[in-house]
Amino acid sequence: MEIYSLSGSSGTGKSTSALHFAYAKGIEGIIDDGLLIINGRKQAGISAKFEKNTITAVRRAIFEEAIHRKEVQAAIKNAELSSILIIGTSDKMTKKIAEQLELGPVTHFYQVQNIRSAREIQIARFIRQTKGQHVMPVPYEQVEQNFFKRLVRKGRDIFVGNRVKVGETTIVQPDFHHATVTIHKQVYRDVLLHVIERNPIVAQVEKLQFNVATIPKISATVIVQASIHDDIAEGLRGLQQEITEAFQQTFELQPEWIHLAVKGLKKTPS
């Protein structure tokens, strides 16, 4: 059996990318957080996300419990898989899982940054830190609802190539995830106003709009202070860059888009 490893720190989007990655590499099965997934559906196991604390979640993910381990081993054998992808937070962890399940040595190692862009990883981390949301690469109807006291909802369908569906994701909020950072919408507004109002090209801010459900999307209408000979477009591009840098420094996330509209022109004092 060909054994593949995909590793990266928690909250970087490994599970979100697993189905697409496995399909692209022709990998038949996936081991993720205690589950065996084949053809985009759970075949055996219990998810570590059902656990009550981080310690038991790690133990579940590395198959320390004998009944759980034997169930997954039997399912792998019955499926006659020729390749499998093991997902973990490190190469050490994926090697440990391969050893526990008696799969043989890992032959292919990948890091999450090999398959996801820096921006995708940044967004995934931001959502984990502010929402406490985890992704399971299995359909919503296969998630044992009673294990969760909080959020359980459908994620998205995963398509590749010519709209070939290879699976689905489910969004969950495990009981053991408590360390989230709540950012009030007013904080985004305060940072944005601070940047805009100190920019010499802006004479007045007329309107601000936000969409911060996941990634900040910003629309601002301003009156600029310039002469007819000034390059207003270049000045606005500079302001967009300043906003981007401020959000990166403050929230460790760049806005998805920044739309600046000019309502009027105020002459620069002579």
C-alpha cells in the first residue's frame, strides 16, 4: 500500500483540502481525526472531534483505543485499498498513526503549504481562532449530531475538474474548543477609520460598509482632497494598501476586497 502523509498545524485547512488532494493524487482512502473516509464518505471509526477535551481527542486521532483501532484496520483490509492518505499535525503524528494501524512505512510526505496558498492558510487560521470552527471531510448526514452541543452545519460540496463531485464537508464546533477570540464589528470599523482619516487624500468619509461573516469585505465612500492635476487613482491604491497592511498587522488577516468609491472632490488648500 502507498502511504501518503499530509501534515500541518491545527487550523490550517488540511481537512478542507483533503478530498481534493486525494482525488488529484489518485489516493483511495483518507485517515483524518480517527475516521476512515473512502469516496468522500465515512467508512469506519469515530472522530476525535467528538471528544470532550484535547488529550482524549489526540488519543482518538492516533488510535490508542483498541476497539476503535481494530474496527478501522478491518475496514481498510476489507476495502482492499492500494493507497491511503494520513492527515496529522506533524510527520511524527502521521508516522505514529501508520504504525498503530499497521499500514507500513509512510512513503510520501506533504505539508499543508505544499497544497494550499499562504492566503488560504491565513483565512483558515483566522476562522479557527475567531469562530472555533472545525471541518470534517464527510457529509452532514454522517455526522453524529448528538455528540455536539453547539454548531453543526453543512459545509460545502467539493468539486474537481469538470465539476466532478468528490465529497462534502461539515462544519462543527467541538466541545474541547474553547480558545476563541471574538472581534466586534466596531473594532474593524475603528481600525479602518483610523487608517482612512489620517490619509492626506481623504477630506471626508461618507459611508462605511462591512461584511465580516468570515473574511472582512470593505466598502467605503469618501470625498477626496486633491487638485485636478493629482493622480487620484494612485492615491486610492495607496490607501487600499495601507488598509491591507493595518488589517494584516492588527488581525493577521488581509481583507478579501476593499472597494473605495469617490463621491466628491474637495480642492487642496493653496
